[in-house]
Amino acid sequence: MTTILDATGAGRPPRHPEKAGRPDTAVQRKPDWIRVKAPTSQGYRETRELMRGLKLSTVCEEAACPNIGECWSQKHATMMIMGDTCTRACSFCNVRTGLPGALDAEEPQRVAEAVARLGLQHVVITSVDRDDLADGGAAHFAAVIQAIRAASPGTTIEVLTPDFLRKDGALETVIAARPDVFNHNLETVPRLYLPVRPGARYFHSLRLLQRAKELDPAGFTKSGLMVGLGEAREEVMQVMDDLRSAGVDFLTIGQYLQPTRKHAALDRFWTPEEFAGLKATAEAKGFLLVSATPLTRSSYHADADFARLQAARRAAAARAPS
């Protein structure tokens, strides 16, 4: 099991103080189809050293992604901007929670340097939630996009943003910077929002995605779900319908993995066959692209998926009546 423990380190507060009083829940043994090897490759070590040297956080490490060994061995890293501390306390997430520090004005340039040094053709930029900022960090997202464009004009950019709840004008700021893909994850079905994503609102997140498409119809929109938290298949299919109504192009679905005994309990592991069924259903509902496997995460194979997304749009345009 890949887990970042609740160590304080250098006098830092506990990683998840809001979960300290929660009862322990059993962490289920992973089935064979979801186990991954520990990262040991030279490429992994070089990517880690680059992130350390530029003082950048990655969601790969902070969220304990099971794919970190594979992705980093290929020099693919997802930068997590605006610090490593989130103002939300989602019960599924392993990112540190608490009061973040001030924004680092030099971070956009360091992210751009990392993208250039890694030679990325496609990069995913995500962030912690920053409810403490007037714009939720939207201007910082825009600054990162602009810095990458200047340093690596051939690199396509995908942003995975917070929900910008009660941050008027924030989405418009991000979209004005023209990311190639705007991603915001719904994460779970509406019924489970209170226990799983208590600081968020399902229909606000849905509207955010719809508004992103309205602001930039030529851009791609994307969202992701986890399964294994107790949702019913019919609920997942309803979320698919909601996302299609919002014009979302690309859907990712992956297995929830419980980070620690204090996090939301895992209900069950969905089988590879069930994921294949979800993929087929979502494709039939009209998404341009669907990735649904136990190990699927928002930025997993994002570079290859972006190429497929472009190809799917071209194919759809060719089929449309003239």
C-alpha cells in the first residue's frame, strides 16, 4: 500500500489534523489487478531530484498516486501549485490539510523550467484548494500557463482546478489564459458528497464544467470519478448523463484506494470487467474519450490521451453532416 504517513517532520503539524479523532477503519488487501511495483528506475530518481531541486510539489507524491513509478520513469510529473497544504478536508484525499502559506511569485517560472527540462509535450497542472485567497488562486494558474507558453510554446497544457466556490470571476481568469484542457473532477456521486467531499457542492462543480465549455467552446473539458466508496452503478450512470449535459468531452474513472485507516473507508474493489462496462456505457453516452480502469487517475497517460482526444474530435467532425 502506498501511503504518506501523518508524520510532522521539522516541527510541522500533523498531515491530517481533522482526521486524528476519527475511528480507524480496516484497509482492505488489494487484489492482484491493482498492485504496482515500487519505483526504482533511474528515470524516477531523476524526476524526483528535479522536483526537489526546483522546490516543486507534485500531486503524484502528495496524493500517494499508485502510478508514480511508471509516470516518473517516463519523466511525466503533474505539478501541484500553490503549496502542499489544502484548505479543504476531503475524506478520500491524502494531501495535507491546514492553513497554507503565502503564494510563491517565482513558482510559475520554476514550473515552466521543469516542463522545459523534462521535455514535456503535454503537461497537467493542478493545485490544492485555496479558499483563503480572494480568487481561489485563479490568477496564479493563469501565470503558470503563461510562463509555460513562454518557455515551451509547443507544449499543450491541461489544468485540473479546484471548484472556485464563491470566487466570482475565477473561472473566467483561468479560461482567458487558454489552457488546452480544463479539468475539474466531480470525484463521486451526489449522494456521497457530504461524507466524501464536504466542502464542495455537486451542482456547483457541474456548472463550473458547463461554464468552462461556454467560455471556450473550442477547448476540451474533462472530469473524473472514483468508484469504491459505496456508490451504485446507476448513480455513476446518472453522473455520466449530467456530465454530458454539461458538454464534458473526456471522462476518467478509477478505483478509490484508501490512503490510511483514518480516511474514508473503501466499500469494495470494482473488477476490471466492471470498469470495461463503465467505459462502454460512457462511450455510448457520447463522450469523445473515456478512460476507465482500476489504476486510471486524472493525469495518468494524459499526453497520449490528449492526442486521442484531438483525433476523436476530428473524427466526430468528419462524420457530421455538411
